[in-house]
Amino acid sequence: MKNSIVIKIPFGFKGELYEPKSRIDLDLWMRREQGDFDKLIRQVAYENGIGSYSYELEVMESSEAFYESPTGLAKPFWNEEAEHFDFEGFMQHWQEMQAQAVLKDIHQAIFGEPLDVDSATYQAMLKAYWAGQKARTTNNLL
């Protein structure tokens, strides 16, 4: 679990205070769920014994989430004072880092030297990578 964050979602239900929380492996979440926030909330519910078809889950889904203890790439996207996590920023950065790792490996295998991420070659490879990702996503939707 290289990149993670703790999510807590306190809420009241029938006069009781619930405080479910879970440490989320953000790498696994990005790979499996492609950044689907609803599935993240359901994971927190599941790990805290809250049923997937319960009124508690409905209340929990409409409650504010708070975040703490980020690790790895998640740290710069966390605001400690507000207990807020910038998921959009993290997802974009995570995807860029994944692309960069793939492109570095390809460049090393083809050219036998490290890829300079400030080069025009890198920019061209990156554009081709994102075009391929977009085409793959579009084909999966058809």
C-alpha cells in the first residue's frame, strides 16, 4: 500500500453516532474502480459492517467524509486543517505517474537510455499514450 489515506464518515442514525473509517489503498482503488468515489464509500461501509442495502448506508452516503494520515503520493493532496482530500488532483497525478512509468520502460527498452521527461520525445510519447487510453475507453463503452 504505497499510496493510501484514512477516510472517516461520521453520521447519526436513530439517535446513535456512527464513525466508520478505513484505510484505503489508493493504488488498488484506482486500478480496480478507476476512481469511482461511490465504490470507495461502499468499501468503508463494508469494512465497518454496514449493509449494502441498509438505511445506515443511505445516511452515510449523504454525510461528509473526512480524511487523515495520507501516505505516498496522497500527501500533497491532503489539507490537514480542513481534513479534505483533493481526489481529482490525486487521480490526475496518479494517472500521469503511471503513464510516465510505462513510457520510461518503453523508452529504455527501445533506445537503451533513460527517458528525459522534459524532452519533445516524452511529450510525443505521452500524447500517443493518452490517445491510446482514450481509444481504449471509447471502445469499452461501445
